[in-house]
Amino acid sequence: MNKLTLHRVYLSDATHGLLQFNDKNICFTLELPWLQNKAYISCIPEGTYPVQPRYTEHFKHHMAIKKVPNRHGILFHSANNVQLELQGCIAPVSRIISSTWGHRSKVALQRLLEHAGAIPTDQLLQLTIKEASEDEIINLIKRGKL
């Protein structure tokens, strides 16, 4: 089974992550801070979720994260500012430039969509979200390139 793994580091004003596809580094991520899974102001809980490609006029091509407890409309979509552009979703970014700002989110989202698009339609894509220490993130980055 194809899998996405999001390794998170929690900060007071944001959540940073490293996203992998089948253990290959894809991009970094930005999310809202953990605030007990409160809608629109918190990142979603750690766990495993089905993910599927999606298209809307507003976000164009992006990915929907399904079966999040007590939440709906959770997406991977482009965004570079945690506070201004996210309401619980996950923003893929090419680089994290401050605690709440990323860089080149559209490029990172495209990279994610290219990997997800290579999956046959009869196969499910799973996202597993878990906490990681900063040292673990550094080691993951050293083992692979973004």
C-alpha cells in the first residue's frame, strides 16, 4: 500500500512537518498549532487517514483528508502563511522560513500531487501523522533530499 507519512514538530504558534511518500522526502508542511482539535484553529490529531485527490474552483487540484474525528473539509492545499491561509488544513511548502511562514507552497503541492497521481485508482493512499523530535526531522532530511 502506498503511504504518506507526516512527521510533526509542535510549536506554540504553528506545527511544522516533513512529509514523505513511501519513505521518500516530498516536502515540508505548515499547520496551525495543536489546540485540542478545535475546528478552524487547530491542526488535526495524529493518526491514520485515507487521502484522495480532489479538484475545486477555489483550490484547483489538491487532496482531501478523510475521516478526521469531529472535523470535515480538511485538505492538503497551497498556503504560505499559517495564520492567514489555514483553518485546520495542511500546507505543503518547499521551505519553512519562519515559525508561521513557508515558501513555494504551490511547487510543493505539485510535487505531492505528482506522487499521488502515480497511484492506480484502485489503490488507497493512507496518511499517517505522528510526532517527531527536531533531531528525528534533521536525521530524516539528511537521509533523503527534498
